[in-house]
Amino acid sequence: YPLIELLTGLIFFFIGIFGILIKKKRIKVKMIISSPELRTSESSRELQQVLGLSDIGVSDCLDDVYAPGPYLEGMSMRELKSKKGNVYDINRWRKYNHETPEHAIKRMRSIFYQTVQKLKMSEAYILVSHGDPIAWFANTVNGKEIPNPQSLRNQIYPPKGNGILYLIGKNNKITGEYMLKKIEEKKIY
């Protein structure tokens, strides 16, 4: 099957193990496409080295959700988390013109299906993005309704270092979806 990986905020240890597993399975990774943000670019470069790929694509479609309000108001992450991290409340954040879930879903679907069109049998692309955009995509890709933003993190939401593997079948349809769990680093004495 052709494969597409959606990965979020990888840690370097996981990337190394992930790359080795891809090599062992002899999966032909055509390309890594990354969000333009520094944290995803660094992860993509590490994965690129492990897999021996020549270059990395960058797409704004994989960028994090545009939601500058908390930052512009000097809000700490702790304070934002105490408010359940809802940067999608139109009444609260209107003046900052935050990105809507619908827009995040539209751009993630766009890059996903553009990439699917390029796939050939036994090829894989790896898309490196961020938690919220991946979650919006993953929770709606199979025709499900858009979840309430306050419950997004209780739905399909891969934590940093985890990802989702999509198997693509005939007619470019998703035939399988698997969560990739981060491998915990263990100290060896």
C-alpha cells in the first residue's frame, strides 16, 4: 500500500528509531514535507539524515494554527491550558483574526490529497505538522463532523513525538489508519 505519515513535534530519539524501522521495512520514502516552523523543520532534517533523502519540501498548509491572541496578550501556556486552550472562541479572540477549525481542516486536506495524488505503490510521503492541524484533519478525514474545539484534545490528538499512519488504497481512499506511538527513551547504565 502507499503510505502517508502525519507526524507532530518529533523528538530526535524517536526520529532515529522511526527512520531505522522505515529502512528495515524497505518502505520507499519519496519525500518529507514539513511545516515551515523551526521545530518541525529541525525534526524533518533529522529524519532526512536518517533516511538518506536529498531534500525536504515545505508547505504552509502544514503550518501550525494561526492563533496569536494569547501570545499578544502575554498569556502563559499554563494560563491558556487552564482555559482549556480554546483559541477558537470567536467572541474571545475576534480582534486577532484567529484561524478557524474549518480553514485548518481545508488546508490540511489540501496538502494530504495533493500528496496522495503523487503516490505510487509501495511509496511513502511523510508530512510533518503540529498537534491541532493534525487533530482537526484526523477527526474529520473520514466524513466525521468537526468536533467542538473544547473537546479536540480528548479526540484523536497525537501528542508530541507521535503520529498517524494512513494506508491509501484504490481510488486514493484511506483504507487504514494507525497511531504511531513514541518510543520512550530508556537510560542504559
